[in-house]
Amino acid sequence: QVQIVESGGGSVQPGGSLRLSCAASGSTLSWNEMRWYRQAPGKERELVALISNAGAGTYSDSAKDRFTISRDNAKKTAYLQMNSLKPEDTALYFCNSFRGGLPQYAWGQGTQVTVSK
């Protein structure tokens, strides 16, 4: 059974940076399009960024020019480098592998990002 674990979250001041990691374990794991989502209290989960198998990244308007998504296929790990963080980036961040527009595996616990003075 595949287990996804997100890490790297924390508390930072506005303008700070964090690097999130998304790792998975499981002997039958296949890693396809990777997506990072976030969910703030009282809000719906929203897509932050995605990266194709070939390494092409796509970003939400709120993440563009501040976040960078990357992947290491050999390590079955995806990353989200977040710079110039704002209070509105505060949320629980999740990742998953997607195939055909659907998540392949059970969602992990997420990693909390809090941006405040």
C-alpha cells in the first residue's frame, strides 16, 4: 500500500521561504503527474502547482513567480519551493500523484504552513 508523506512546513514571517517535500513509499508505486494542493480553514482545497512527468510546471495565479515545483523521479519525491510567503499562503499543504485527472493514492496528513508576523 502506498503512503504519501508531506513535510517541510512550519511558521515563518511574511517574505520568508519554505521548501516542502512529498515522498511516497510502496513497492508498486508509480509516480505520474504530481500536484500540490492547499486548504485553509473554512476554504475549499485549491490547486497550487503541478508538474508533469517531463518536468513541466504549471502554477496557480497566487503561486506564480513565487513558488517552484520540482521532482526527483529516482527518489519518488516532489518538492515545492515557496518564496516571498504571504499570510494568505497559510494553509495545510497536500500532494499526490495524478493519473487521468484523478489522485492515485490516499491523501497524506499534509504539512502545515503558517505565515504571520
